[in-house]
Amino acid sequence: MSSASPTSPTPPPFVEHPGGFVAFVGAGPGDENLLTLRGATLLGKADVVVLDQSAHGALLRHARPDVEVIDVSAGGAVPLSAVQAAKGGRNVVRLCPGDPMFFASITDEAAACAKGDVDFEIVPGVPPATAVLAYAGIPATTGPEFRVVDAEQVDDWSAHADTAGTLVVYNGTGEAVAIGKALVAAGRPESTPVAVTGAGTTTEQNTVVTTLGRLGPDLKHAVIDEPSLIVVGDAVRLRDTLSWFETKPLFGWRVLVPRTKEQSGRLSEQLRSYGAVPEEVPTISVEPPRTPQQMDRAIKGLVTGRYEWVAFTSANAVKAVREKFEEYGLDARAFAGLKVAAVGEATARALIEFGVRPDLVPSGQQSAEGLLAEWPPYDSMLDPINRVLLPRADIATESLVAGLTELGWECDDVTAYRTVRAAPPPAPIREAIKGGGFDAVLFTSSSTVRNLVGIAGKPHNVTVIAAIGPQTVRTAEEFGLRVDVMADRPSASALAAALAEYGAKQRQAAVAAGETPRRPSQTRRGARRRAK
């Protein structure tokens, strides 16, 4: 008799809660990027989000724009209104610090849901006990034991003095000196390494490394932001080798990016990768031309074959043409048969996102001059049409038109959009700019220099000034600013990389001198001189 081979039972299809429910979602240790995929998915489906907005407000970017937000303080429970909403068929997400079941018990809240016959789900989060140690460069398990305790629940520290590995203490920073003394009194050597980390996994993270015997004096003048952790054990010795987060070249630097969020998305993301805290402050506002007829005629000419080339000198120009296309029910197929030029990387990306791959992008200088250097002269044998469309800003210079004319082309120079000075930023931003609250400012054009100074004033002496190219440097110097950093090529990405290189050299110099690296904003009394 033959026997059939066993088969695994087919799992039932996954079905979301048919009615309302409450999801207790671990928000992680502080870094918003450590939210789990399941947590992000549930936030995207939530009708109601209950959270401590001061701690976890950034995670609302995963939620729908119309989501109802209930702000509760740290330690607050799910309000009755949220439970009633779940009973009424709505999806409720309760964001909890760290992991919902790890020293942040939601047992009573979950029990209340069960008692009220409300479906609930518990989504684990990344606990600080492991995440903060990883961000501090301290391995959790170098010995046979990894022990995590809540200081508020410990009466006798002698029970933890013989931990054969790493001891992690939650909620104990305020009593850190007393805890250290208790561990020593119970037999732990005074030479035992200790690290105290505040605001772990965020750009405010700060770690003090000491020993049990030196804990008091070394913490006396330290600024440790809550929430914080105490780590005791030999694993702390490896921090010098494994520290990676606090040693980023721009760690904790507050960097002003005088561009709109639409323009600075990739730039801000790059700055964050270096450990910086970018803050976008728009200096210009982009508005439609006062008379749209010129653009209407240009779009008609583009579709009917009037042009051989279309040259885009900015991402804003691409956006203006794209919006006009949508107004007429057109799409990227209207560029069929046309040659398209982009002045640089950012403009080329905007075109590709539109569905148009440019035929010409300067390989050298990304400017009108760089574009002209590679633009082919008009050849009546090769080019059936000698006309170029230039959809540009109202303040664009004439150098590109003049250069193309010299190459034998005729240009339709069309105002696609207007640039006007943006409204002044809020008072705290203006005060930070003038008072040295920013560590660096990235100027991506001469207009950003003029407009920022016009709406907010000159950056403080200690603020590092980074400029995208020689013309922007000259403009900054005209305003009395000393430029510290210039990109090796005129692109925002290269400018951010140059600032990171500058920050890395400053950090290396401080370490070589035996000093603690300091951000520029921390040296206001020793302000550098302005350019003469």
C-alpha cells in the first residue's frame, strides 16, 4: 500500500477586520524610519490615530490627509471616544512608544477593547533596549546575559550587580548616580564601563561614556535628553570602534535649505543621510505668467511642429509646461519628434518623471554656458526647422538666447512662470538665522542669497555658508558673507556632499586635538570673521 506524502494545510486567506478595530502599534525608539512596515500599512488605513503628537507626530505622514487625530500625552490611554469609534466600524491606530509590550504595557487598554467586544491587534515595535544600543555603537550581547530592567520597578539593585553581560536600565537617568553607587556597594567594580544615552536614534542623540566610579562627576554637566537609557557592562568598551551614528559628518547640524519642499526633497534626504536636520525655508514663490497667451501659442506651436528643440533651464519650467499640457489634455507623447535639452541633473529628473528623456544634458558645467558649450550649431542639411522653444522664468538672463542665436538658431523665449519673493518665514526662523541657530545654509543660486537676506536677514557669523558655484559665491560676498564651502560642480547634490566633507574635516580636526566635536551653532561666542 502506498502512502500519500503529507501536505501542509493551506492557510486561510488573510482578511482584515470586517468591522472596526484598534491596532496598538509600536512607534519605535525615536527615529521615524524605524516604524515597521505593518505599522505603516495600518496607519495608512486608519480613520482615527491616537498618539502623543509631540513625540510621534512625524509618523502621521503615513496616514490619510483626512484622518482624525487624537493627541494624548505620554502614558495616556486610548480614550473612550476612540473605542466607541472602533465599535462603530472605524479603524483606530494607537501609537505606543517603542514596543507596546515592552515597559509600555497596553494590557489594560487591550483588555478594555476585549471587554467591549472590539477587535484589536498588537503590532510589535523596535524597542529602545536594542535600537538605542545599536545607534550608540554598543553591542547588546557580548556576554552570556542581556538584562533589561525598569528602574521605577527596582527596589534592590544588588540583585542586578552580578549581571554576567550587559545591563540596560530604563527610566533611570535621574537616579543614575544613586544606581551606580548601589551597584558598586553590591560588589560591581568601580571601573565597570557605563554609557548613558539620551534621545536615542534621533539627531539629538547624546552619549556619555564613563565608569561606575566616575558616573557622578561625568554626568554633572552633561545634557541628557529624555527618553534615555543606562548601559552597564564591558560591551560599552566597543563604542570607540562601532560608533557610526553620532560620528556622521553633519550629525545634529541644523541646515537651512532656502528652497520649497518640492524643490528640496532629494536634497533634504541627502542631508539627513549625513546626520543633518534640514529645514526648508522657501525664498521664492512660483506663479503663472501674468498673460498666459504667450504660453498658449508656444504649446500650440510645439504640437504643430513649429520647433526643432525645446530647452528647459529649470524644473519649474518643466512643471509649467506639464501643467499646460494637462490643461489641454496632452501628455508626454506630444514631444514625439522633438529634441529636448535640460540644463542639469534636477531638470533632467523632472523631465524623466514627466515621461520625457532629454537628448542633451551638459556633461560639464550645469548652466546655460554648459548647455551652449555642447549645443550643436544649426545645419540646414540636418535640421528641417531652425527654431528653439525656451520656456523660462520672467527673470531669466539673455545669455542662452544670445548663444543659440550665434549658433544659427531662432529662439522663442517664452515666460512660462514668474518668480516672486516669498513671504518672510516665522519669527523663530528669522531669529535662528540672525542669531546663529542654524549650523549651515545652502545657497543654490544667487537669487536664494538675495531673497533670504531680504526676507529674513543675514545669517550669523558662525553659520557655515555653502554656495553652489562661483556666481553664487560672488553674490554672497557682496552681502558680506564669508563662503566656507563651494560645490565642485553646480548641482545641489554636489553642494550637500561638499558640506558633508567640510563637516567631516572639522570633526576629524577636533578629535585629533583631543576635543569634543562641536557644531558651528555651539561656538557662537567664538564667531568667525565675515568676509571683507
